[in-house]
Amino acid sequence: MSLQNLMSATALSLALALSLAQHAVAQTNQKDEDVIIATGQVLYTDQVNALKSPTPILDVPQSLSIITADDIALRGFNSIGQIVDYTPGINTSQGEGHRDAIVFRGVRSTADFFIDGVRDDVQYYRSLYNLEQVEVLRGPNALLFGRGGTGGVLNRVTKKGDLAENFTGYQASVDTFGAFGGQIDSNFVVSDTAAIRINAAYESLNNHRDFYDGDRIGFNPAARLELSSQTTLDLSYEYANHQRFIDRGIPTGADGTPVEAFENIVFGDEELNTNELEAHLFRAAVQHSFSDDLKANISAFYGDYDKFYGNFYASSYDAINTPDVVTLDGYEDQTDRQNLILSGNLIGDFDTGRFHHTVVTGAEYINTSSDQFRFNSFFDTTLDDNEIFRIERPLNLRNGTGVNAAGLATTNDFTADLNDDTRVGIDVFSAYIQDEIAVAEWLDVIIGARFDSFDINVFNAVANETRTRKDEEFSPRFGVVLKPQENISLYGSYSESFQPRSGEQFANINGDNDALDPNIFTNLEAGVKWDFANGLSFTGAVFEIEQDSPVISDADAQNFDIIKTTVNGFEAQLRGQLMETWFISAGYSYLDGAQAGGELRPRELPENTVSLWNNVQVSDAFGLGLGLTYQDESFINNGNTAALPAYTRVDAAAFYDVSDTLRLQVNIENLTDELYFPNAHATHQTTVGAPLNAKFTVSGRF
């Protein structure tokens, strides 16, 4: 890459600061001074931000939720999915048992994830041990995040070196399934201008399902260097090693709902259903202040991911004609990916006449190399990838060898049927500008646009062909924020995003994909944000997301038709202190949608979802928590022939501070022991929710 491109790659990290956060909604009511100190009302990339004019959450014209490290610890979260359960407007998908998968306002994604504002698109389960907070932004977000982000994005903000003090935080836990783990967070002040911080974690995995086990290791040393009073450098390396059993869930029956009689049966292979990930992540970020009115940020990221997963799963089940047997399919998949991302931006504050401007401008360069191949299962009895087995606990299949439903010995071979083998190279260059214009004290206007050049080259080894495609897209954003009072904002916004036809994992552009323009997503949103004087905040929004997908016309192959899918809805959040000793976080969303033609509802789109969490401080040392999540019925497939039943799950917590450096805590999930099915991947792959369980934790800091 040329020096010119490198310099123009001074983009997204602090533009992301408009979408990142620092200690959200942690508010302190200073009664003696009759003022409120609101830590986290602004979106930061980290705790020491070079930008002097960040955007208050109240002035961001879109819905967002922020989950702090304290939230994560208090509620006992150890997965992205648990965070999603308590976030309005989004819900989980199964992810085939080996990856985070979120449905953002009806749009499914396994790639709209970011670390410190940098793209993190590999499919895996992300850890929470080293996080300052998690931000979830809803609606298309192309201006700040580029391709994807079609229904929303999730960004993890990692802990950085702290120049203020030495400390060590610790946590150890065990649950009633037998899972256990520990975390440590140590900060060392080396000098007035340097600090090193080490976060590390180990988890031994277990749950309610047969054969489920695994281990997860995370190690993240980081350094902060204050190079001058105007310049800060953050460096970090993260090692991730994760192995777990893959569970694809259970089939649905004649009525299209999960067969409850199968709740304890694993439709897989005890030995071969496995996921293994090893990743090395390097991050560097420089923040520099030229003056009080001009700041800059440059970041570099390199990620090397080595991922393997193999599994069997229920591909077909006929509850009426053959209720005692199930068809299994399977495959093994390997992905080796390297991501190099250089980005940066300039942030300027200035006046033109009576208007004040906050302008963010920058660019981003991404180079991705991704090799992946997949082998289908191949049974010697059927000479294809499917075989029929009797339904029993366990299924008669282990290490690829078993007895089929006809009583015949059968053996699988994962080297006989190559499904695909692709070598992908991607170069992306992006440039953008956004201007926040303070027209008056009560009126802000946000105008911006982003240009993306997405160039992909795919070698298909199976077909022995190479295909290329280059997409150049322009993504606009426009917003208006009205401030009738300092603590109230009314906003409206329009934004666009796009998804290339190579898909979020860009495995290939075979068939017609190399001839089709990207899918375009447009978002209209209007909302209100209200910060009450006692530290309580309310947000509400109505929105519509429309997807336009070009396809080859059935009537004329030389022309294209546009297929439209629409999702609209409403969401609301209430968060903060109802009373001095009572904290509440509540969310509600209503989602409606129609696939092309308007007769069918998009999959995994529950009409109503509700989340509620209460935390009551009974005494200075003792506190209680009680919450629930509700999810309406939703369809598993786009044909609307299979569905996940509605459910309500009740959770609870209790904690006791033995001292300033020691806390004892218990988190109880599914207090009423309800049998429920939170998500699915396909018609006969529905996840069985965990029964009543508890996690016991010892934590502290010294």
C-alpha cells in the first residue's frame, strides 16, 4: 500500500467514537451540590479520549444500548447471547452452535461485530473477560462501519492501560452444571507516562446437554504510552483459544414446533461435533491533539484466525410417517483468515458564521485473505451425505461409526466428498465525511456520506475458476436533532448500508453473484431521548428498514428485478435509578415485517420482546437482582412452516460485599425451570434452553 493510501487511511477509529461508549448511564446524584455527574453520557473509544467535542448520547440520532463491565459482572454474563437477551430490538440466532449470531431488527448477521471500532467478522464466540463495555447500535450504520451493519452492529470496547493507579481485579466462578472459570485484571503503572494492563481468563465449559464440554482461554496484555501531552499510544495483543462441543439442537414435529420429548437427545456425534478456534490479534492506536479544535486518530489492526468445526445434525424428520427415526447430515469446515485494517480520522471543531461544526473525516483500508474448504459427510451405506438413525439417547453414532435405522453398520468418511474449496482476496478502500452542525442551541443537523470500494477475487478450486467483482457504493446519512430542553431530544434520521453479493463471509461469487449489485438497506427512524433529573433515562424509537435485492429477471435474463423486504417497528428503553437504592433496566420492542410479496413474515422476527432487570440495594453490603426476558413466537424458516414458541424466562441474583476487596455473588437463570427454545438455525435444529441453574462467583479488587 502506498504512503498516500496509508495517510488517507486516517479514518474510522474515532469516527467510531461517535458510536462507542465509556461507562454508560453510570450516574451519580450529588445531593449536596444538587447536580448530576453523568459519566458515560458521551460515546468514547476509551477512558482517555483525545477528542474534546464528543457527541452526547442524547444527541445521537439513532437507537443504541450500552452494557458496562459492571453490568456484565453483576448479571453474571459470559456470552454475547446473554447480553442480547436483555437488549431491545435484537434477538439471537443459533449460529450452528459455533458462533455468535444476532438478528438486528430482523436482519440476521454473524459478521457485524467490532473490537474497539475495528471490524471483527470471523465466525466465533466472543469473550467478555477483557471488556470495558459493549455497545449495540441499531439501524444501518454504513457511514461509520462500512459494508454490512445492515440492521445494526455490536462493538466491544477493550480495557486499556490506566496511568492513574496499580490494581488487580479477580473473579472465580462455578455453576451447577459443573462449568468453572477464573479471570484476572492487573494494571501496572510503570511511570507517569506508561502503564501495562494484563487481562487473562480461563473457562471450563459445561451445560445441560449430553456430551457438551470445552475450554476457552483468553490472554490480553496491553500498554498505554503517553508520548507527549498531546499524543497517546495504545498497544495490545490478544490470544484466543477456544474448543467446544457443537450442539445443533432438536427437530420440529408435525405442528412445526420443537418436539419436547426430544429435549434431552443430542442429534450429533459425541466425538466429531466440535469447534476449535485459535486467534492472534494485534491492535495499535495513536491519538493526537493538534489543538483544542483539531484531533486525529490512527489505528492498525492485524488478526490471524485459524478455525475448524465439524458436526452432524438433524437434516430431516417426519413425525407422522416415521416418528422413530431421523436423518442426519454433516460436514467439516476449515477457515484460515488474515485481516489487516488501517484506519484513521480527523475531528475538527470550528464556526462558520453563527453555525458551529464538528466535522469527522477519514478513510479506511482493509486487506483480507481468507481460505476455506468444506467436506460433506459420506456414509458407506448410502454413498452420500445423509443417513437415517433410530432416535434414542444417545444416537448410535460415535466417531463417525454406528448402526443405521435398518440395523446395518455404517461408517462416515469426511475426506470423500469435497463440497467447496475457495481462496479469497479482498481489498476495501473507504473514505467518508460527517458534519454535525449546531444550527441553534435547540437544533442540530447531521449530514454525512461514505464511499466504499469493495474489490473481491475468488479462486474456486473445485471448479478451477477465478471470479472477480468490484463494487463501489455511496452511503449517505442525514439526521435532525431537536432539543426543546437541554435534557430532551427529538430526532429523525435516514441512513443507508449495503451488503455485497459475496455475503458477509464472502465465500464465493459463483453463479449469478458476480453479476449482481449489492443488497441495499435503507433506514428511517424517529425517536425521543429524555434524561430525567434523578439519573433515569428513557429512549423510544419508531423505524423502518427496507432491503432491496437485485435478482436476475425470470422474464428476461438480461434484466434485473428488485426484491423488497421490509421490517418496521418500535422500541423503548428505560434505564437508571428509580430510587437511590433501586436501579432498573427495561426494554421493549415490537417488530413487524414482510418478505417479498408481503404474504410471509421474515424468519426469527418475534413480534414482541420484553426485558426487565431490577437491582435493589437492601443494605450497604447486600443487594438483590430480579429480571425476566420474554420473546414472542417467531418463525424458524422463511416458509413460515416451523416456529419457536413464545417463552418467558425469569432470572435472579444476590450479592454480598464481605469487604471492599471481596464480593460473594450468586446468579440464578431460569428460576421457574421453564422448558423453552430461544433460537434455531433451521427447521430441525432448534436450541433447547437451559433449565434452572445457578452460578456462584467470588470477585474483588485490590
